[in-house]
Amino acid sequence: MKVLIADYVWANLDVERRILATVGAEAIVSPTGAEADLARLATDCDAIMTCFAQVTPAVVRAATRCAHIARYGIGVDNIAMDVATELGIAVTNVPAYCVDEVAEHALGLLLAGARKIPLYDRAIHSGRWDLQAGKPLHRINGRTLGIVGFGKIGRALARKASGLGLRIVAYDPYLAAQAVETPDVELVDLDRLLRESDLVSVHVPLTAGTRAMIGEPELRKMKPSACLVNTSRGSVVDVPSLARALREGWIAAAGLDVLPEEPLPADSPLLELENLILTPHASFYSEESLVDLQTSTAEEVVRVLSGQQPLHLVNPEVLPRARAAHLRG
């Protein structure tokens, strides 16, 4: 059996090769994540593992033997889900491998933006020792944190932020008020969250309903002193509107770990904004989370290839026509 690994961002594939070998599967590594390479290599593979590479409709259709696409991560917006489901290919993800890391990264961006730490740092490195560069600053204790999307990561952020003396509100249309189990978190609508929050952190998947959900109308509702952070998916925030909001003072600061286009082009106007903190899609990363990710993804592939049910099937509607006969049950 052959498993195509579309891309990876860690040192080696020793973990994957060891796990796949337990069922006699060979890892085939694409030299690039380009569509042409993936389509060429996918033709005789039994499964595909992908991190950031786009598993496009052309790649999925070329994978005529493939029964399983496994995402290294939570979101599956880089996989042609409709085509995979149509062709009977099961898609899995790893829904809980980097909860602490993303929550901690979001909290770091929120605090750095609110306390203007990068601004001070850049000023000192450029030769300016100037307290005035960061004025005005406001105390964190007693302010309001708004969490957009209250799943595993949103709840982890609430727990970690609770010791800072913040009032915490959350918006999640899929939750009823009684479903919020985290103490001292109030479930509110998005409009109220944006108007009342001093810090806003976004934790939603990218879907048709969440694309550009934070755009000009939403940004104009926020406080001029507010800080917005996004560690979910780049297209959830309308970046041109955010850039304008930062330039014109609708909000005070923002932190982005994810962008619609990655890596960021060298001539991007975002790089000119002193009140914007940027990190390179790094919130998922720790040495521990990478091992968890590699292990969990490879183990899902082994389950499917060895005749077991996967733990985290994203498209259960595929089951009646799944290519892997044992999944049809």
C-alpha cells in the first residue's frame, strides 16, 4: 500500500513512516505541494495525508485508488470535500492536537497588542527610548475579552485568560446558553460582543458562513481602543477592511497568525502598519504538538487501511458509498 504525503513543515517523517510500516504501507512524499505533482503521484495511492497543500478536485479525481484523505490539522478547507464525498473517499482530521498552543498564542497576541509591546520593542531597536510611543495604555484587569467561536480552543482561551481579571463573553451560534460550561463566561450575540469587548479573539472554522464574518460593519462596531486577534483561518477576517480600520483608528491594534494569502507578499501594505502584529501561521506549533499531530494523522490512516473505523470522520455522509468497503458497514 502507498500513502501520499502532500506536504509537511517539520524536520522529518520518521513518526509517520514508523506508524505506516505497521500495516506495510509506504510513504510517498511529494517534492512540492503543487497540484500537478500531487495529481501525478496520487494515481496509485491508497491514502493521502496533507498539511497545508491544496487537495484540489483535480487531485482527488486523479486518486482513483484512494479511500482516505487525512488532514494534518483541524480545518479541512484545503480539501475538495464535495468531490471526495462524491467519489466515496473518507476525510479525517485531528480535532484536538494544538488546543493549548493556539489558545496560548492568541493570549500572547492579545496581551502584546493591548500593552503595545512590539511597538515599544521596534522603537528601542530603532534607537528611540520613548515611553510616549505607546500612549495611551489601559489596564487589562477589569476589561472585557470577547471570544468568537466557543469550541475547544475558545474554551481553553477562556480558562487561561480567567486569571487576568477579565470579564469574558463569547459568541457561538451553535451553543445554547446552558451549554457554556466554563464558569463566568456569558454567551452573547456577535453585535453585543463586538460593541462591549476591549479584546476580541476569533476561533471559528472557515465555511461559507464564516468567510469575511469580521468585515467593515463588524470592525466599525468595535471600540476605538479594542484589539482584534485571529488565529483561526485568514479569510474569516476581511483583511483590506482590517487594514483600513487600523490606519483610520476604528480599532487600536490587531494580531494575525493567519492570512488569506500565505506567505505574506513582500510588498504587502500590511507590513507598513505599526499597530498590526504578524506571526507566520505558527500558533499550532510546539515540539509536543507536532508529535501529537504526526502520530494522530498517521494512526487514522492505519485504521482505515487495516479495516477499522476512523475516530474523526469529517464527512460521515460518505459512508453508504465509501470506497473502503468496511466503512460501508
